[in-house]
Amino acid sequence: MGLHEILPTAGIFVVLQKKRYIVGSLSFPVTMRIFYLILLIMFCSASQVKSQNRIPGFPDPEPESVRFYPNPATSFITFDFIKNYGRNYSLQVFNFLGKKVYEFSAADQKTVLNLSDFFRGIYIFQLKDPNGKIVQSGKFQVNK
């Protein structure tokens, strides 16, 4: 028969012979064999596609400036600043209604925020430069 390769896949076998795909199994009906063949072809073709995170016409996104953990938080949350920002940069925390609940200078490389006065819910932070432009924003959840 001149078989080139046999690949076992989820209870079926695929025989690659002269650029044709032959799927066979004793226990699967014909529709299941066709389904697994299509699934195999889609998987093989999807692995060859390279993803692009860039949208044409828009500038590349800037790398993250602030890393925060844990999320969700219970008693504290830590903000790590990747760059060394001066005292002129500020990090503001807002509740989900938009009310500013905390603000501090981003002068230190690492800041731990005590959440004992925070209610349970979603909070939004914004890192702002001296001109008031938002450098980065994000959200975190407080669970108590």
C-alpha cells in the first residue's frame, strides 16, 4: 500500500499517503471520522499561523509601567513600578463609582497599600505624569 506515516489520534488513525488523508477506525461511525479529520486539519493549519498583537494604523502599545499583586486582594495590594518615577508622578485609586479614595506619590520602587479602609468591590488605579496625562491604568478587586 506504500504508507508513509501513521499517526494515532484520539482513538482513530490517520494515514498520510501521497498528499491524501485517510481516516479510519473500527469503532467510529463515518460522521465522527470526518469530524476528527476536520479537527486535525484545523489544528495543523492553526499552528502555522503567526498571531499579530498589533493593529494596523495604531501605534504599538507601551510596556507596562506598574505591576500589582495579588489580584483579587484581601488586606493589602503591592504596586511595583518598573521605571523609577520621580515624586511628580502620582498613583490614584478610585472606587467603581469614580470617587478618589487614595492617592500617593510614585517615588518609591515598591508601595504596599493597606486595604483595611476599603470596602469589597472593584477599584481602578491610574498612574499620572506631572502634566496629568495617564501613563497606565488598571483595575483590581478587593475581597473581604
